[in-house]
Amino acid sequence: MMLQVCLNGARRISEHPRLTIDPAHLAQDAAVAVAAGAGAIHVHPKNPRGEDSLEAHHVASWLATLRATCPGTPLGVTTGAWSAPDAATRLEMIESWVEVPDFASVNWHEDGAGDVAQALHERGIGIEAGIWHSDAAHRWAASPLHNKCLRVLVEIQDIPAGDVTATAESLVSFARDRANGTPILLHGEERSTWPALGLAARWGLDSRIGLEDTLVLPDGTMAQGNAQLVAAAAKFIVAGQAAP
């Protein structure tokens, strides 16, 4: 089971002391998270205003800093539409990248997702197919790139813990039937984070944890940072794998 650390997400830096516009500070947290068991890193490069950015110089700065601090750890970025709402502009930014990530997530429900995925594929950047709901799953399955993805990200939105299992079962089952062996990474966000991680452990799927998805530990207390979340997730996974 691969555990990815999702360092910051689209959160405002005011939401947690570890969130920052300085990639060097976040890279230190990432290094400790990798030492605690994270096998890959997902990051949202920021501009000086703390906003997600796909601009080439911002992406290059964040990637270079993280690679220097966490050498050899696969590193991915977002291509979320909120970073550049116009699909054509988003595509131009991605095509202008000089320093490229090992992989990038593509939210398959967003306008231009297919073109973004194609651009990544042509540049040799692994595609994480972000599946948020049934409509996105069907769009991904209909894409000629659906069997060329690095992994499928089944992303359970912020829903009550009691609803996580049914939602995850539906999306994971659909993805498994069409992924032809492509790895599936199951994760949640906010209220669904820890329940989804437990399911991933029981079902033998990859997962992720970090300040993008949750600010709190399983007991509801505020996490000190990404490294503490990864360490807690490692224990949570062991418990989940042992569950009947």
C-alpha cells in the first residue's frame, strides 16, 4: 500500500501554521513526512499571494525545492481548474512548464480535462485521474487515455462518515472494472478523510493523507503538520488492515 502525502492543497495559509507560500519551509515538513512513511508527494505550487498557480516559474520553484529536500521521492502537482479557470489558458501554462513533475492530478469532471491529460501524457508526465463522483467516473472511462493513467484517484468528498463506505464502494467498483490493473488510490477530505483511509487499508488500495485533506488527527485534535498526519496514518493503516 502506497501512502502519498498531500502537503497543502488549495487551503489558505491562514488555516494552519505549517501552510506557507515558502516552498523551503513546506519542503522540510515533506522530508519528515517521507521519513515517516510517505512514498510520494502531492503539492499545490503557490504564488506570492498564497493562491494555487500553474505558472511555469512557480511550478519550477516548488518542484526544485522539494526535489532538493526529498530526492528520489515521486512528486506530483495539481492541475485543478481553480488555478486557471479558462481551460485554454490552463493548457498553455502546463505546456510551458520547464521543470516537470513526475505526475499530475486531473479532475475528470472539469472542462478541458481530456486536453490536460493528453498534454501531460505527451510530455511523459504521469496522470492521476481524479474521480469525484459518478459523472466524472463515466467521463474518465470514456476517455482514450483511461488505460494510460498512472493511477486512479477516487476522491470522496466532505460527507458524513456514515456515508463514506457506500460512496466509496460504488466508485471503487466502477474504477476496478475499467482500470485494467491501474492502481487505485482512495482518499477522503475533511469528515471523510479517516474513514476513507481505513477502507483503503482494508481493501488493499493506495491512499493519501496531509493538510490538503484534513487538519486533524483521528481523535479530532489539530495535527502539528503533515509529518504527524503521516505517522498517524501509518498506525491507522495497520489497524485497518487487521480489521475483519
